[in-house]
Amino acid sequence: MAAANTSGKGSGSIGEATAPRVGAQVFAHEMEAHQLADRLPDLLIDAQRIAATVAHGIHGRRRAGPGETFWQFRQLQSTDDAQLIDWRRSASSDHLYVREREWEAAHTMWLWPDLSASMAFKSHIAPVAKKERAIVLMLAAAELLVRGGERVALLGLTQPTASRRATVKLAEAIAQHGDEPALAGSLPPRAHLSRFSGAILFSDFLDPLPTIQERLEALAGNGVGGHLVQILDPAEETLPYDGRTEFHSSEGNERWVADRAESLRDAYRQRLETHRAGLAEIAHRLGWTFLVHHTDRSASEPLLTLIMRLSSGGYRWQGGANCPPLSSPANSSATDNPAGMRAPIAAALKGGRP
């Protein structure tokens, strides 16, 4: 994915020329890795805070099965064992009743934040980089799922766990393996996921659509359900640059100078919309969900939408007591708009100019 960095912030602005040597690039990547590691404790705290304010309550499977929570009474059937009879409830009726519990078997959710170079992009109108927002959303989702009794894991890196320290373990894994292909690549790693598990992928999804489709279809085997969260900088949606502007590729040494950046805006937005519509169609064919989040909006918005979708799919979650109304995603920045799409400032959508 290639949302190219640009330092243009207005009419006539020109980005800094970048022709770094290989050695300088290596040191720059090393410094970025250290900075990310230093930021992880703060990001973890942000994730836990957001998780605590998004929702409350535990959601089971909404059906009878193994568990500890009372579900319902029903009349005894000929196939039921006599040991299942609830004699206290039956004593107040002419019928025999069985006490059923709600099924609370844990699901496994595989999480993946894209930490590739394009995710480091942060424009002058965004408070955080896409990479940081991806980590916060991933850790917050993990926190909510673990509180609800589900198992979580980093795709391609860790084993599923329902430990109360799961989010800390995930943060530690990111700090230790953030520069490995499983996280530093622009596509989720190839993996054979357990049957009927789930996946949540956080990325800008700017690679060519056929490449994305091939990788997602491989992950979606065995009945794996999934959720795509496209994270974009607001500048990647609007291309808010005027005059002579120099664009730098975030995943290479490519640069391109536009004499009148504003003249590209309409074509750029159209290309982004087409790309996003393609992503939504891929997700629809796989039976996955797709939502868009912009880094100038609150992180709780996409998280709330995501949790609602997880709940409808049978997953359990638990957050804090300060729960905003479930209708709030309507205020989100295209978080529930499967037809919307993004427009990177980029080497435009990984392989061409807008």
C-alpha cells in the first residue's frame, strides 16, 4: 500500500527532496522501530481507555449450550436425562422443567495491524499516524473480546489466548516483531486459520485489488469470518493540496511533482472511490464486513461499529460502564459506509498516479 508522504500544506508548497542512501534508510527504520516501541505503553493505555468507554455487558451465544449463565426454562422432553430436571421450578407447575444455560464456548479472533511504511503517513490535518491508530484499535478490540471470554491472537505471530494480560502480550509481540514480514508487510500474512474462527484486519488496503482479493480468499477458508477496517488519513480522502506540490512514496524512493495539485483532485477521488468500492465488493463476496475510519475522528467510533458487528456474529465482548448509545456510529466518518472509499495521497493506490 502506498499512500505517499507529502509535506505540501497549501498553495505552492513543495515537499522536501528525499534521496536517502540505503544505510540512512536502515537507521531511519531502526529509529522508527524504537520510537514505536517507546510509544506502545501509551498506545496500550489509550486502547484500554477506549475499550472502557465503548460498551458494557457480556454477550453470550444467545442459544442453549455449555456455560454458567442461566438462559431459560423449557419443558422436559422424552430425550432429556432426568438429572436435568429443575425440581424447584417444576414444583410450581403441573409440568417438569429443565434449566438451560447459555452457550459460552470461546471463539478465536485473529487480529492484524498493518505496520508497513505507508501506515506511518500523517498529514498536517491528522492528530495521529495511521499506524498508531491501527495499533490502538487492534488492542482495544482485543481488550473487549478478552473481557468477554474470547481468545485473541496476532495473525502469524502468537497463539490464541484468553489471558487477562492478552493485550499486554499482543503489545509486547508488536514491540518485538514489528519489523518482521507478518506485521511490516502491506498484506496480512498467509496462515491457515482454525475452522469457524474470525479475523479483524486493520490497514489502509491500498494494494492492487487482485492482490488483496487473493490473500483474503486464502484467509477466509474453513468458514473464517472477517472484518476489514480501512484506516485513512483525512488528507488521503480530500487531497487538500494546491499549487506546486512534491509527492513522496512512503514505500520507496519514488517522487512526483505536480505543478497544480488541485487539478488532480477530481480524478484522484474517483480512483479512490473505485478502489474502495472494489474492497467493499470483495468483503461482501466473502461474507465479511467492511468499514472506513479516518484518523481525525475518535477511535471509539469504528470500535463501537465493529463491536456491534461482532455481537451480531455471536462474539462476546465486555467493556466499561460508560456506554454511548448504540446509534452513535451514525456520527462516524464513513465507518458504516460500505460503498465509501478512500483516496491516498499516493503513488496513488500502489502502482499509479491519480
